[in-house]
Amino acid sequence: MKSRTVFALLAGAAVGTVLGILLAPDKGEETRKKVKKTTEDCIDKVKERLSNIKKENDENVEESEK
């Protein structure tokens, strides 16, 4: 449940950021660069969070097996 909440918050932040960038009055090329950078940053954050969740899950499984 907790991981779903974190994921939902990250997804909401990503969508809000992208919409903010798309609505900003910049040239198309600059906007595309910003969207690409923001998307890459969000993907990295999601991958990091998923890795942490997997690590926590593995630790919990190991602990429960003792």
C-alpha cells in the first residue's frame, strides 16, 4: 500500500511538471529538451524507488525466513 502511494505521488508530480513545461511560453525545441530531461529524471527516480522497494522486500523475506 505504501509503495502505491509513493508511486502515485511520483506519477502525479511527473505529470504536473510535464504539463507545466508544455504550457510554458518557450520555443518548441527548448520545450522538447525540457520534457526529455524531466522524463529522464522521473524515470530515474521511479527506478531508484522500485529498487529500494525490492531491497526492502528482500530484507523482509529474509527476516521472515529466520
